[in-house]
Amino acid sequence: MESIRDKVAIIGMGATKVGELWDKGSEDLVIDAAFEAIQDAGIDSKEVQAGWVGGVSATQGLNGALKLSYVPVSGVENACATGGEVFRSAALAVASGVYDIVIAAAAAKQKDAGTTGITMQGDPSTLGMEAMIHNGAVPLHFALYATRYMHHYGLTFEQLKRALGRIAVKNHHNGTLNPKAYFRKEITLEEAVNAPLIAWPLGLYDCCANIDGGAAAVITTPEIARKFRDDYVVLKGLGLASGWREGRISPRYQFLEFPENVLAAQIAYQQAGIVDPMQELSHVQLHDAFTVNELVDYEDVGIAPRGKGGDYVLEGRYDLEGTIPVNTDGGLKCTGHPVPATGLKMIYECYKQCQGKAEGRQVKNIRYSLAHNQGGLTGSFSTICTVFSPRD
Amino acid sequence: MGSIRGKVAIVGMGCTVAGERFDASQEDMIVEAGFEAIADAGVETKDIQAAWFGCNSVSANHALLNWSLKLGYKPMTKVNNGGASGADVLRHACLAVASGTFDLVLALGIEKATDAGFTAPGEGGRAFGGEGHVGPESLFTELRVPAQYALYATRYAHQYGLRPEELKEALARIAVKSRRAGARNPRAALRDEITLREALESPPIAWPLGLTDCCAVADGGAAAIVCTPEVARQLRDDFVLVEGLGQASGGREGQLAPSYSFSGLPETALAAERAYLMAGVRDPLRAVGHAQLFDAFTLLEFLACEDLGLAPRGQAAARLQAGFFDPEGELPTNTDGGLLANGYQPGGTGLRQVYESYLQLRGRAGPRQLKNVTRSLVQTQGGAAGSFTSLVQLFTTRD
């Protein structure tokens, strides 16, 4: 096994504005995101040799929309980590040496689905303990981690809510600085803490919204990237870990961490040569589908010691001006969760930060930027961690 | 663009019995194919570094694979490419090994269609989700699958001046050939031979295609252990090398362009060109000793032969009648019975086709074994009329 470090570069990215996009179909979103990426890369669409997509059909969703002439296209899925997986598949293909320039694109059109969140279809073959987890709405899954976190670290309800609320306040502030965000308003800690409950202890501001959106990346080798632009971005590490239901069948499962996160981050850091993430990471995008998800992620990816995530966020360490700014684009909290596209949207922010083009939310002196994209359900997640650096 | 040749090997495979598997769940079939492949490769589950999974009938992610095999917290990915999902699963595994990131990985695909409550794709709803299609496009998206391929059959007959009886007889001969091969394959879904007369008189499904011209939707799947040639050498003497991976995906050209021929699949021709280039094959007819073609419908075997350069345009029927594609002929095709005898399992079909190549190249195909096969071709496709994804994969015996 070798590292993927320095074998793959991003030369162009696009992301649509997210929101309730009643005037767009999923193919429109693919077109908007992909042509922004192609234009940003400064290539001709004829130069794309292969494609990967999420959220739309493989054969027609990309080539049918973009009219890329007969290039090979594949669809990949990894639940809420589909966007990260689309990127990963494209990156592995470039690293294989078989393709030079490829595209990764994804789009979600969830508002047309007639639901306001991810519907959980009870699998009739799922019984007992498993059914509780399998058939519960998503906020319930993450509430299990929140209550356990409180219990284990001896936090009161108020203490936990303050920490979670602070995450929402931070992400809402960052969202106001991102023209492509969905929610673009500040909230106060008071509002966050007192918001209506969704799944105790999670309230309205602890949950992200499922909305429409698309994102795309043009990926190549660093050698080719040099020909197209000076400020390409280099992939340094790529880790994926997938659960096997441990959390549903093992009484030892802690509900205090996501083992998939820990492993995926470890692999990515090892490939990138990162020894101390707390010192070396300059910018981080975490999968904050729920604020408690971001809280646990701090600890899983090693930017807070266990049990200290709440203190650290309250101290402002993850603010734009903090030591490691987290979710500078507003996170899923403010840019929503267009499920198959979310991972690519997170990488879009890493890309802009590495290029120094994140405008009002730019982090200074980026060395390593991490995107953490997590999919699945309680006890069995798939997490993809990607580490990027500006070109050397 | 580079080649995959010399970078990837297959060291183990497993394949379920196909059919109406009311005795097995999805998980059971994953275990059946997966552990056979693992045992065949002589590895342990802990040696598998990553996995790719195909199963069109479950959504979301890889989870079913890891839940069934308990491979631990390894990277896993679900691949979707319509009817070509199984073939694309193998392609992803090969690309990942070629990238150097992984040394030994698993590619597995299954489908469990009989429990889904329908007997064919598209029944009880639109075949391909026809989201908001109107006008000429809806003609394709609203048509059942046999009706889509019937369009190619009638056009093929017209183009090459075949009378309806001639076309029917040529198609029937493919059905007879595949079912004869299926009868010799203990893992096939349909193991009864049929006569030419039975094929000719089978009830029409979508004229000119009759019942025996259409494959059945069946349960089943297959798995492969894919690794670098260096690792393969340590595991077994008779591994198989991946020599070419060609793929082409349409963008609805056939649904939009008046010039679309309906007498061949440009996707297959291009995928073949790419695979041959990678493998350094100049004359496929001489170079390929065995071929597994996507015969979901009999006619598709003709189109594939011509698109792949295994028969001149319009000549596939004549070649078939002359016994060219029989097990004793110059270029045996679908020696496992093809989809016509093994059924259609979109998540697994491509891998099941490769399973036969894997056996043939290693001399392990039992009563179906061909002599002196050193290069085998597998063609798989998914999609709908006018817009397919086609994969052409080339395999050789170890050097």
C-alpha cells in the first residue's frame, strides 16, 4: 500500500448556490456545477477523459447533461459521504495512471422528493434492537450520541446545549460571509439553546437542512495541473473507513466516537505525513449534519482531546479567528446537506481556502486543509477524510 | 492516458448458483460468492484492504457488503452503472490496485430480484425513472426493455436485408446455443436445452423478440479478489491478468440524433477500441480466443460481435450459422450459457461473465473447457436505447 500523496491535483471546481431550487432539475445542477469547474480549470470539456457522479444516473446523468462524448462514466454511492466518494473514485483513477483529466460531479434535488428530510424506510427484515436504529429518523440517531456524551463526561443539559449552541452560532456567522450559503443570518447563543426541540437534546439549530445543490471538481495529476494554473491544489491524503454494524451488535460500542472517523483521519494523516493534526491543520471542514456530529468530530479527527470539544469551541478555537477554523463556509448547518453533493461541496471550500480565494472568510497561511465527510447510520458509517495543500 | 496492462491480476473468484433463490437472502448470496472467492484466492478476510460492491436493488451505500462479510473498518464503495454495475465494480477495484493505494481488494456484486415483487426492470413503473421526459425521449424512457431492443432488431434486419424468417432463425440459433451451454453449467439458472423449433415458436414478447430471445431476471452474483501481479505470484501459479479495461458511456446521442443507426452500439465499439489499445491487440479476431457477450437479448450478441470486430458488419448471423461461435468453432462465445441461461443480475452480471473467463483461462471449466484459450474478452452493458454504458474487459493467462 502506497500513499496517494502528490499523485493527484484539483485544477478546477464549481458549486451551485444551495437552497430550495424549484427552478432547477438535477441535470441543471450538474451542468451549473460542472461547467463552473471546467471553466475554472481552463480546459475544454473535450479534454475530460472519464467521469464519476453521485446523485444522478451514471449513464445519462453526466454525459446526457454535459454532452461529454462517450467518455466512461460511473456512479458511486456512500450514503451521505457520496460526494467524498465521487472525489475519491476519480482520484484513484487518476493515480492509477489510466486517466489524465477526469471530472467528479454530484447533484441533489431533494426538495422535489416530497419530503423535508431523509426518509427512513423500515426494512421489514430488520427486527429487535436493529429496527430501533434502522427505522428511526436521522436526528434520533445522533441524539443517542449526544445523550451518551453528556452522561460520560458529566455535562448537564445546559452545559451540553451551550457547547452545541456555540457550534451553531459559529457556523451561522461563517454562513453570512459565504454568498453561496443557504442560511445567511447570525443567530445568538440564546436563540440556539432555546430553539424548539427536534430529538432531545437536539433542537432546531442543531440540525442541518436537506436541500438542493450541486458541486463538481476537475482532477488531474500535479504534472498536468502545472500546465493549466499556478494555484492548483494537491491531494495529500485520502482515507476511507466503513463500518460493519459493530455499533448495532456489540454491547461495547461507546456512542462517544465514530470509529470510522478516527480510522479515516488516521489513514489520511499517515498518507499526508501529518503527525500532530492540532498543530499542522490550518483549516477543517467537518460533517456537521448535527452540531453533536461536529462536536464528536473535533475529537475523532484529533483537533480536541476527548471530552474537551465543548470547551474548545466555547473558547473560540474553531472560529474564523481561532487556531483551527472549522466549517468556514458555514458548514452543513448553513450550506445545507444536498446529500450526494455535500462531500464535494466541502472540498470546494478546502480548494478555495488553499487557493486563498475564500474572500471574507479566508484563513491565513494554509498549510493543510481537511475535509471530513460522513455517511451512514448509527453503528455503521462510512467516513472519507481528504487532506489538501496549496501547491508547493 | 495509460494502460492497465501488467498492473492488475485476479487471484480468486466465487460465483453463486443463479436462479429464483427464494432460499437465500442478499446477505446469503454475498457470503456465498464472497467466501468462495476468498477461499479460492487462499487469503483471509483480514488481507482484504478495500472493497467495491454492486447491487442496484439496495440504495445508499456499501453497508450490506460489510454487514454480511464483516471485513472490519475497511474502505468500501457501492458502484452503480445500470446493467453494467457488476463490470464497473471490477473496473473500480482494478483502478484502485493500479493506483498503488491498495495491494489486494474485493469486487463483489449480487442482485436479488425475485423478492422485489417484479419480474423485469421497469415493471410497475418507468424503466429508467423517466424524470420529466416528454416528446421523442419519452418514447425510450417509457418503453419496457424488450421493446427498446426490438427497435434494434427490426432495424438490423432492414439494414442488412434479412427477411423476418431469416432474422428469427438467426436469433433462435443464439438462444439454442446459449441454452445448450447453460445445460453444461451447474451454476446456471436455466439448465434445459431447447430446440430450434421451440425457439422459433416461442411466444412473442416484443416483435420480433420472442420468449427465448429474452433473458430472465434472476438472483445471484459473483466476486473477485483483485491484486497486483507481485502479490498474485505469492498466492497461486494460475492467476489471471487484466489486460484491458475499456468503457464508454453514451449521452443520449441515440435518443437525440436522427443519424443514430440502431444497428450497433457506438459505446461498445469505443469501449472495445480502448480495451484493445490498452492490451496492444490489433486484430481482435486472431487475438481473442473466447468471449463473454452481454446477451440479455439474443440480438445483442450479433450487435456485440460486430461492434467488437469479431464479425464484419451484417455478417454475425452468417458466422453464427456456420458454427463460428460454437464451443467447437473459431471463437466460442458465452460458454457458460450467457445471460440467456444465467439471467440478468445487474449488480453481479459483469462479474459472473468474468467468472467464466477466469475458469476458461485457468483450464477449470469442466465439461465446457475450451482448448488453448490464452485471451478472453468480456463485454457488459447497461443503460437504455440510445444511451448505454458499455465495458469491454480483456483477460489473459499469467505470463
